[in-house]
Amino acid sequence: MTPSNLALLPGWLDPTNLINSMGSWAVLGVLLIIFCECGILLGFFLPGDTLLFISGLLIASGTIDINLGLFILLVAVAAFVGNMVGYGIGYKVGPPIFSRPNAKFLKHEYIEKSEVFFAKYGKPAVVLARFVPVVRTVATVMAGASKMNVKIYTLYSAIGGVLWVGMVTIAGYYLGQIDVIAKNVDLIVVAAVIIVVSFSAVPAMAHWMQKRRSTRPAKPAGEIAE
């Protein structure tokens, strides 16, 4: 049984409908969709997570006739190439667009904030962004616009691509028959990322609180505590 009418997706974006409509070109269609979602801003609405999950399920059922490992390799390459194209677009086009005077939405300060963000959290941010819809599309362009080190971005984009494609597709391959999981792929993936980010933020929060305590001014010697 294949899931249909996935939550929050119109019928024409339902991954099952997409794959079925592509017929024997399904694998090539998936590669193109993943490339667009990972590298072209206009592809932010495409259902990358659910598409990979359903692909894993359909590979398991034999509907998509391809070896699971080969599929993951091909899609990971498409995701990586898409990210590098998005980085290149941001690198070339980003600064002129964000430097326009009196811009209401695409402000130069966004690049400055992105530079600080990627300088501080660049490596894990590039990997984790892969698992969050819309963010994975925007983050790659902002990484290019903020001139993030291209060698670091290339390495961690590749790592993130393999982890994202592999984990979600394998999950679909083995868990896709469980109805409640198949119908809530996006929510489950985002929840998992939130949990990972929360745990990784605990040491940083503890360090911040400790630093804040150490910088508090000492009470005057004659002051009586209440």
C-alpha cells in the first residue's frame, strides 16, 4: 500500500502522484526535483523529504526498479550539485542584490548577519540545513552571498547531502509501510532536527550563562543582602 494525500501538500505535489506521472523516467525526475530544491530559490516549495521517503518505499515494493544504494548515490550527487549551483548563484548575484539602497526585504545587513552566522556555526549549519524544508534552499544561496569558505562549504555540503538522502530514503525503504509515519514525514524530519539542535545548543547555553555570571559586577562590601 502506498500513502497518498500527504499532509499539507496539494495533489499535484503529492510525491506518489509525481513519481507515478513520470513513469519510467521516475529516477531522472527525482534527480531533477532534488537538484532544483537544493540549488534554485524557486524550488523551495518542492517536497524533497517526502519525495525521498516515498522513493524509498517504492524501491522496496519494486515500483521503482533500481538498486537502493545506486539511487542514494545518484540523488546525493544531484543534491550536492544543486547546492554548489545555489552557492555560485549567491556568490555572484547575492552582493549586488543585497546592496541596493532603500531595499525593504533584501537588505545588506542580511549578508552581514549570514557572514557572522556561517563563521560561527557554518559546518553544522550546512549539514543540518539539509534536513529542513525551505531552509535547505535558502541557506545555500546565503552561504554564497556571505562568501563562506568554498572548500569548507563543499565538504560539508557533500556530507550533508549523503546523510540527508541516505537517512530519509532508507527510512522510507524500511518504515514507509507504517501509515502514520508515511503521512507525517516532514513533521518527523523537522522534529528530529529540532531535537538535535536543542541538544547541541545546551553546552553553548551553559557556557553563555556561566560567562554572564562571571561578568556581573560584584556587590559593594557594605551592601547587606536581603
